[in-house]
Amino acid sequence: MTSQPAPATAPPPAHVWAIDDLPALEFDPLLSRLLAEEPVARIRLPHGADRDAWLVTRYQDVKLVTSDPRFSREALAEQQVTGMTGHQVAAKVALNYADPPYHTKLRKIVNKAFTGRHMKRLRPLAVQSADRCLDAMEAQGPPADLMEHLHGPFPAAVVGDLLGVPPSERHRLASWNDLIMSFGPGPAASNAARAEVRAYIVDLLRERRGSTEEADLASVLAQAVDAEDISEDEAVSLATAILVSGVHAVRNNSANMVWTLLTEPHLMARLRAEPELVPQAVDELLRHIPHRNGVGLPRIATEDVEVGGVLIRKGEAVYASYLAANRDPEVFDAPDAVDFERAGTAHLSFGHGAHHCMGAMLARMESEVMLERLLSRFPALRLAAPPEETVWQSKVLIRGPRALIVTW
């Protein structure tokens, strides 16, 4: 007997999710409510209001949707879905819109630049970059803006070392990324920034063509193009993805960590007394802090799939909230608390499944270096004004302070 499709039922009403700016690092109240009351829900985001999608928030459901091959990113490339922005953030010739086995092939090439050998090479360079940033801040004297002196230039320097961007060019990286990763300026500014990035990356890769050394990511990608393993468009897309996430996300995520420590003196005191806890602290802060607004890219169901007791139909879009999954009380005890002793189940801040972040090891290393150098060099570091006076970025995909003014 052939199986019959389940009878159609009317979907539940959609929750309108405006993605308004929230105070500081306040957790999104809609995510909290859906996690507790409706873990598989219909949502309507600011753009494409006539194309609702599903949102899953529980840890196990998020892992299912992000690892089950019946949920496709490739199918998303040709489908309109309610979304966070009116423009496309990621290029369609990219890992973000790929499924295995094509996705696996692309990752295998990029992973050559993220081996233990490369990370071992990059860490001392990162320490040197952090110290240069902090030297300049110390020379200026307090008060100082950590976004200007550390969280901005440091990730750009590390990604520059990874990708092979000359030091004289690295100041351009942050402004491009801010425009691409914002839903405030709109598609024109985002597309213009993306065009500038593309032109720059094309020139960078062409300079590396014919190279036989895998000294940096640009060389790795150029060799793959020479070997006809990937096209130039694919190489440019891969390099752009690493550049954008490696600079923009780490800049804001690390600033969020420092702001959390500065506003929770007992946590800062603990790390000063036990600096060996920094790696554990970074991991817990990654779990706890709601680093982004809203959700990332969805997936498309390629057949009918039941998730959390709810039938998701073939062709429907599904978003998965890593933020909510990281606060699932069925998985994490006291999920709203920061606990540097937390052990057991891994957080999902770097994603899950085929699209788990390739740069997770690099991002952890950068955050560890920043915290270690700050704690070591500025033992009296503190906010220069009350926390509520910190100004935060508006209409952005990745949350973070616009300025982080400190004294010591």
C-alpha cells in the first residue's frame, strides 16, 4: 500500500515578529514565550509578510531541523520567504544556500585554512594584534572606547592574517560588514558594500593564482580555482562569508562578552582570580548572550515532516532559533544564569549540522585572547558611565554596543 498524505489542516495564526531593538542584551520576550508555550509556531517577519514560516525553539527540535536532510537550504535559493531584511545578505553561490554533497565539497576546501596547524600559527599573531590595540588605548589614556580600540581593529587584524589581507587594507573591512549585516540602511547600501567586497576579493585571489603555498585562506582558495575544484565565483563567495562573519560577528560578540562582565562584577572578579577559567567563560557567554536579533536563514521542507508534534508540509519554510535552544530549560539547568562551571550538553551558538560555523575554533580563540589580555593588562577596567548610558547599535542582525566607554 502507498502511504497517503495527512489530511490538510489550517495552520495556526502567525505571530507578527517585528524584531524591534531591545534594551542592551535583553532576551527577546517573544522567543521566551514561544519556547515555553508554543515551541513550533508560525511567524511573520518584517519583510515578505504574505509568506509565513514556521519557527522552532526547543533544543531537540532545532537540532532536528538543522541536521535532517529533509530540510534544505538549497531549495531556499528559489523561494520567497518572510524574512528579516528586504535584501539578500548572503550570496546564492555560497555555503549558506548549499546542501550536501555540494556543501561538503566547499567546506572541505575552506577547512584547509582552519586546521590545528593554522590555528597554532594565528594565535601568537592574535596576541600581538591585541597588545598593539591595547598599547594604543593605554597611550591615549582613559576614558577610551573599546569598540574603537579593540573590538573593531582586533578581529579585522585576525581575519586579515587568516585571509591574507595586507595590514594597510584592513581598516576597510569593518565598514563593509556593517552595511551588509544591517537591516537599517536598506538594499542599496548593502548591495554597494557587497560589490566593493567582491571587487576587492577578486583582486586578492587573482594575486594568489599560481601560488603553491597554502599560507592563508586566499592562497587555499586560489589553488582550488587553479585546480578547477571550484569556480572563481564560489571562491569569492567563500572568502566573503569568512570575512563578514569573522570581522562583524566577532567584533560584536566579544564586545557583548566584555559588557556582560563589566556589568556583572562578580563574574569579572571570578575571572580575574581564576584566569584559567577564560575558555569555559567564553563558551558559557556564547551560550547565554543573545548575540543576534531575530533568526538567520530558514530551510525548506522537501517533504512532509513532523517536528515537535506539528506537521510541517513540503515546501514550507522553517526557521530554527539557536538563541532559544540555548535557553531551553529541559536541556540547561537555570538557563538564564551565567555559570562558568556549566558542563554537559553543548550550546548551539555556532549552529548545528552541515552549517555549523567553520570558524568556531577561530572565534573562540579570538574571544579568549581579548579577555586574557584585557584582564591581564587592565585589572581595574570598568565602565566609565552607568550601564544604562551605553549606546547600542540599531537595526542590525548582530547585536552589540555602538560604543563601549571604559576607564581604568
